[in-house]
Amino acid sequence: MTGPARLPARDFGEIRLAEALERGLCPVCDARQEAVYAALRGLAREGATDRGLRAQMDDGLGFCQIHSVGLARMELLQTSSQLATAVLLDAVLRRRLKAMKKAARGDASGQARWLGEHADQRCPVCAGADEAARTTARRLLELSADAAWARSLGAAEICLADLYVVWAAAAGATKEVQARWSAIVAVQLERLEGLETMLAEYAHNSTADRRHLITDEQQRAAAASIRLFGGSPDRDRNR
Ligand SMILES: [Zn+2]
Ligand SMILES: [Zn+2]
């Protein structure tokens, strides 16, 4: 959580990042989720007639498990039907079947090689989310030049995976950014150390005979640890 002061923001993207931090969400997870929703909305609306998308499907583009279901849900929500989803999944399946039939005619080592090369579903929604995460990481590095943002980022509930993403971006940036981020990472590590201590106490108290000893703070640490590892998108969102 940030202090009472509002973070200075110059455009809509920065306002969104500031809001995520002020609401105790991981700003990178939030950006990733925003990108996923935008992509799914676009696919549900125009994906079935998008020629560019068809061409990419010819090159092996498909949908991962999560976003196949996400697309179906989004379309149902928007149009009360799942026709576009059916058109898109059929288009992917037709191409996949052709490729699988060809692979199945090969010998075992050829099949193993083909399967190894095609394990990735090449989901465009995942790719968009990854791009959004990278863009957000770069943006956070810039924003950290401001003292209020730097303070807020030190205290923020950045999830573990995204802390690595932003940290890696910082480590590859200029000396100035590196110095700023070593200070922010140090504060983050202190935060995580406090969380770990509290989580260990919660775990210690979680046996049947000690359950009544669990404090509110320990309970909050348990919930925070799940957000730390699982990310913190706003799960109530459905648009
Ligand atoms: Zn995150
Ligand atoms: Zn995906």
C-alpha cells in the first residue's frame, strides 16, 4: 500500500499504474490482465473475420488452455453466444489436424522432434500479456525517478514473478536506474522478510491444537503470500 499522497501521473497508463499500486495490486499483473481482456474482447468481436489472424494461424498460431476458455467466456458475456469462438477454434483445429496427420506419418524420432517444436501453443493473448508486462516494467523503471513513485514501488505488493521481471529489466538498464532499483529491491526484500516471519508463525499455529492462536496479522500474511505467488489481478472484473 502507498501513503496517503497521490502519485503524480501524466497520462492514462500512469494513472492506471498508480491506481493499481494504491489498491494494493501488483501493477504488472494488472497491466497483463488489462492486455488479456482487451485481446479477448477484440477476438470475440472481430477475430472470426480477421484475415491477418487467419494468416498467423497458417504459421502455427493457436490458443492456450486458459485463453481458449477466456475467449469463450468473454464472447458469451458480450454477445450471449459462442459463435466466434467456435469459428476460431475450428480454424485452429483444422490447421492443427493437418499438421498432426503429417507428423503421425513420420517415424518416432521425427514425431518426438515435431512434438518438441510444437509444444508451445503460440497463443497471441499470452504474447500480448507478456508484451504488456515488459512495457510496464520499463515504465516503472522510468517512474521510479520520482521519489513518491520510488517509495510506493518499495512498499507495493509486486508479485514474486513480476518482481523478478522488473528487477531483471532494472539490472539491464543504466547505472542510474540500477542504483534506484537496488534501493527499491532492498525495501521489497525487507517487506518479504516481514511477510515470511508472519507466514511462518501462521504455519506454526495452523495445527488443530494451536488454531485459536492465529492472529489477524498472521491471517493477512497467509492471504498476502498467496497473492505474492499467484499474482494479484482484480478477480471481480468481468469486462
Ligand atoms: Zn504480478
Ligand atoms: Zn494464452
